[in-house]
Amino acid sequence: MVSGSVDGQKLDEFKNQNAPLNKNFRTKTSLVTRISIAYLALTLTNLVVFWVVSGANQMRLIGEKALLATDSLGYELIHRLEPLAANSTWIPDLLDSDAQRIAAALRILSEKLRVYKDAEILIVPETNLFTTDGQRIVSQAEKNQGQQPVNSNLGKNILKALQLKELKNQRFYASPNTSDYTVEIYIPLIGAGNREVIVQSRIPMTSMKNELMSLYKLAFALVAFLLLVQSLFGYWLFKILVQPIRGLASAAEKVAQADFETQVAVGKRSDELGQLMFRFNLMTASLGEKTRKLESAIRELEKHHKIMQMELEMGKNIQTGIMPVADVSNRISFSTYYGPLEKVSGDYYDIFPMPGGAVGIVITDASGHGVPAALVTIMAKMHFTALAAKNLTPDQFFSQANEGLSRAIVTSDYLTAFYLVINPDLTVAYCNAGHQKAIIWRKATGEIEELDTAGFFLGMFADLPVPYETGRTKLAPLDRIILYTDGIIEGA
């Protein structure tokens, strides 16, 4: 991937800022798991709703059907037992404490409950007799007899049977029990002397058991069917939604690694996801094309940059070559340092041997940087060399230099400069054209003096707003003059 240093820094900052989010993408529950959990919850909800709405209603209908099936048996029991209740001795015998009388009454009850006269099979497998005060007196299904307390549920059913007979003249009360697939029938019998006995019979209901089992099987089959349907639907959803999204995520990861040749298979999809995949392919193709163009442009720039660097190196050599040889006087020693910011620069200095043993020294600083400033210094070199041979005073030197440079420099560039002439008697004439002041260090006293005159930049205006001036001073042996450009000030 091609990017600048600033863009690379921004990308690294973005990655660092979003590192926790990227970690969450990798550690959080996947979309497939969440969809599966959602479908499981939906399935369970459907089952609960189905059981509440349909299953409970089916249970009620099965119970009602069982009650209807016991009506005929209930009336048959009433038909057989009511003659016994009308017998003036039968109920008193049951309520008596004499075991022989109770046994005789129970034999009579068994005879009445036989399917037919000589059969041993009874029309109901279990019959219990209760008193209205809550005591079971006999049980046709048990060998041991005697009064026993009635549990609370039986007591409620007995009470309900008595209430229904008294209030609605209902001959019996039936209560289905789905736990053991039976129906309990409660028949109030009022004997002679208004003594009352409750007959309770438990009737097995095989049909109710079969219907309940069928209901359970249907429920389990429906559960399996719903799970199968939702599993198929989930797989279909995975194929058309989750799998393409995963493919897009994988492709996006490759694009993030600068693989712009990555494409995703759209196929014949024309939905929103298909449009997204199509746009993704367009994006990667566009990024790949722009990247190739950018890389080509960078290669071209690198080529031009290499050529430019070669040319700048040549310019550096040329500019270094125009710098003067410092040993031009036996009485004056020179020490120079030239350190341009770039390969070529607008800083330039020169030393001119003059008639009579005098030495001229000039230092300039062209505006701007690089090649334009270096070209300006070359033009200044040409003018300064020609003028130095005329043995002019410093103000005349800059006046004529400004006249020539203002014509030669057609841009907005200009130069600052400082020029001085050191005579054999160590007198110094100098002029400043907007440059940094020269500095004299006096060896005898250690004092620092600054040299400066009025003067304007070179090459900006042909008609100067301020005329140049020549200043004068005298040196003593071992005194030092320092000339410099703004690189010293800016570097400090």
C-alpha cells in the first residue's frame, strides 16, 4: 500500500485508538451464534404458546369427553343403588358397628354391582362408601373395613356432590383425574330415615389415556417439525446472509492489507447485499487502479527526483567552486565556514585582492532557498567580481551593484550584503546593504564593536529609497572582524 508518512501516522493512530473495538470484533459472540440463540428462543416461545393455547384446551376437551363417557355408567350405578337406599335396613346395617351386619350389607352391594347376576366381575373396580360427616365406612375394594377419615380432596368432592344434588338436583358428580387416567363418580344416597351415604367409584378411562398419549406424541412431533423447519430456515439464512457477510469481511481484511485485487463473487444476486458486494468490487477495482497510477507517479517522481539530485549535486559543485581562496593576503588571515541548509543555497561570500595591497570582502544572503537563491548569488558573483576590479568605495560598490542586479533579477528576489575594504595600513571602509552587522573584537581591550551603515537591499529597486553610506574604522594587530549570515542567528 502506498501512503505518505503523515497518512501512515494517522492510520497507526486510528488502529491504536480502535484496538479495543477490533478485539471485541474477534472475541464477541458471532452472528451465527446469536441468530441460533434467537431462533431457539423463538422456538421455545412458539411451543409455550402452542401448549397454553392448544394443549390446555385439548386437555380440557379430553376431560369433558371422559365425563360424557361416564354419564351412562353413572346413571347405571344410580339405577342399581337407589333401590338399596330405599331399603329400610341396608344403610343402617352399613352404619352399624356390628361387623356381621356391615359384611351382609357389603355382599348386597357387590351383588348389585355385578355385571350380571352370576358374574364375579363388577361394573366398577373400586367402590367406597362415605358418611356425610367425613368418614369412610366401607370399601368394596379393600378387605379391611371400618371408619377412616377422608382426605381434603375427597371431602371437597363429596361436598360438591351434595351441593349439586341439593341446588340443581344433579344425581351425581364426576371428577376426571388425568394423572392416573381415571374418573371419580360421587353419588349421594339418602336412605330410609333420611340417613345419607355417599358412594364413590373410581372408573379407569383407557380412552382418556390413549388420547392424552396421542396429544403428547403430537406435541413432540410438532416440536421436532418446528425445530427442523427453523433449522432449515436458519441454514438458508446462513447461506444467503451470514456467509456472504463473512466473505465481505474476509475480503475487507485483504483490502486492509493492500490487496486491491480482491473481489467477492456476486453471482446472480440483485438484492441489497448483492448491491453491496457489487459496490465493494467497484471500490477495490477503483482503489487498485488509483494505487497503480499513484505508484507509477511515484516512480516517475523518484526518477525526476534522482535527476534533480544529480543536478543539485552539480550545482553544489559549481557553487562551491565559485567560493574564493582565502589566502589572498600575507598580512591578513582568513577563517571561513560554509554550511548550506540544502545542497545549494543563497549564501555567498567572496574575497577580492585589490590594487595597492588592499583586500575587499563581501558576504551576501539571497532571499529564499535552494536553486533560485543560488542563481541569484551567481549573478551577484559576476557583478561583484567586475566591480571589485574598479577599486570603488563601498557605497559606490553597492550602488553600481544594485543598478546591475535590479535589471538582472526579474523576480521578486533580492540580496542583503555587507562589503568592506581592509587597506595595508589596517584602515577599514565598509558599507551595509540590509545585512547583519559586522562585529569587531578588539584584542587589546576585549571589547566588541558593531559595524553598520544605512543602506537598502540589492536588486529590489533601481531607484533606492535610502542611499548607501561608507563607514570607516581602524584595526589594530590581532583584532578580528566577523561577518555572518542569518543562519547563525536562526541556528541559535
